[in-house]
Amino acid sequence: MIGLVFDGERAAIRDDLEVRAPGPTEVRVRMVAAGLCHSDISVINGTIPWNYPCVLGHEGAGIVDAVGEAVASVAPGDHVVLHTLAFCGLCEHCVTGQPARCRRSMGNASQPFTVGGEPCWNFAGASFFSEYTVVQANQCVKVDDDIDLSVACLIGCGVLTGIGSVWNRTNLGLGDTCAVIGVGGVGLNVIQGARAKGASRIIAVDTLPEKEEFARRLGATDFILGGPGVDLPAEVRRLVPFAGPTSNLENSGPFSAGGVDYAFECVGHPKLLEAALEMLDWGGTAVAVGVPAPTETVEVRVGLLTHVERTLTGSRAGSHRPQRDIPLIVGLYKQGLIELDALVSERYPLVEWERAADDLHHGKLARGVLQISEQ
């Protein structure tokens, strides 16, 4: 079979890839489609360190090919959305509805593949840029056969991470305001997650003007074009100024009052996360959604936390609960309350992954989907 393999120096399509049979609690899936995410590119460029050789891809959907003897949740022929959170299901975090905190769910490096006859690692417990993959059964969530898997494949990472960052990591609700820094596949889903929760003002921020159309379609009320020399907190307060009687600066009040209730940093850049904290109103929350290199740090004015109770929190893949959140998102999609089709800018054959990566780099895509097989 073929798949996209990274050997530590370059990524290339290999036709000498094989995957083993599923173990007792595992499922082998024939992949139909997979979204190309910045995290896949981050493995190639070294931002995310990983074992190699490895098969890339972590956002996908397919059809169950075979199941292990202990698997009862899905059966051969089922259409499934796949995700990376291979949680154990038994620890205190899993049984209290917090599978993203399961210690066994982090990393999930194993070698279900061989390439050229030699052992080959998976990526993030997933590896969806291949004709077949093997995952844990709880990474498969069954969906109706009439759901287009080339659309549904985006749910497993970009949609869950974006929407979950709003729904599971904040109390954003009716009338609240927010800013979303970086409106790629994840940021766009933060936007529509905030729209679904009733946010009154959703400010999208990106350095590419082409992203404005995508952002507004998914629910952004405003767009700020960022870049060198742009003071993002000041631009946000220009749109959401402090209006109290003790204002002493343009658009700002005491201890930088004014700004948004929530700010979501979806790029993974420390300076942007610092800007997210600075653009908050009193009591606001900044959410770290984007993934930087593991050694990066953030400088924070402690007074922002102690005096006006701002919060900096993290979000691991939207802190999602896949067996609950994926069916919920599919149901809202069927009702027209969540958009998925609009996220798919273009479909590419797997062998054209480099063209998809170039389009992603140049801001041409909300999300590019690699079509691996027929549904």
C-alpha cells in the first residue's frame, strides 16, 4: 500500500508500506480522506519532534476493515471519524469525562507499520495519510453512511480542537466578546464555536487578507490584518473600547480595562499569546490553542493576573470527549448550525500532498483534504 512517510529528512509517498492486523482492542481502517494540518508540517520541519520513519496524518475518516476480538463498538463496513486521543478509558480522568488528561493518551508512539520491510512509527496514534491504518477502537466514532467522509474527516482534529477550545475550556456565552488569532482550520472552528454559543463580537486576526472571507463566512464580525508593527491589543480595544467614566487612555481604562472577554491564540507563537493576554478586559481568559516548539515560554505581567483576574489557560485538542462531541457536531451539522462543507477549500489526491502543503502555506485554504480512496 502507499502512504506519506517522513524519514527524518524528507517526506515522500512510499509504495512499500504495510500495516499489521489489529490487536484485540484495535481496529484497522481503510482510509477515505484526511485533512492536511499544520501539525503534520511541523513534524516535517522539526517543530514537533517525533520518531522516524513515521507515517504522517492525524485528521481523518474511513471505513472499518477489520476489528480485534474484544471490539464491540464498531464492525467491518462502519463509516467512522477518527481522532488521535487514544485514552485508556479506566483512569480517574477518563471516568470523570476528562480523557484529554489521560496519561496514556499522550504521545502514543508505536510501530504498526513497516516500510521497505523495516519497522515504521505511527504519528500521534493516528497515521491517516495511508491507505490503511490501525488505531484503538475508542479512536473510532461511527457516523451515518450518508455523511461525506471527505468533509467529516476534518472533525477529528481541526473542528474538535477549535470548537472544543470554546465549548470545553471556557464559559463563553450569550453576548460575550472574543478575539481569534490565526484563522486557519482551527481558528475558523473557534469562530463558529463562539458563534454557536451566542458571542456578540468575534474578532478574527490574521496576517493574510485572504483569510477575511473565510472568517466572516464562519461567523466573524470583524477582521484585523496583523503583521509587523501592528499593535493587536490596541486594535482590539479600538473595536471593543472601555466606555467607563474613568478612562484615562484612548479606548482603555484603569489597568488596561476594555477589550474582549476571551482571546484564542491558534498560531502557536509566544508573542501572540502575550498579545492575547494584553487584549483582555478585566476577568478575561486567554486560551493557548496553537502548538509551539516544546521549549517556548511566555512572559506575563503578573499584575494582569493578580489585580484584574485575567486567566491564561491551555487547551489540548479542545479538551474533547470524542464519543460525545463528535456525534454532537455531526448532529449540529445536519441541522445547519455547524458548517463543515465550507471548511473544505480543495480536495487533492494523496500523491499531490506537496501542492496541498504549498497552498496551505500561502493561505489559499481553509482546509485541504487528501482524498485517499473512494467512499
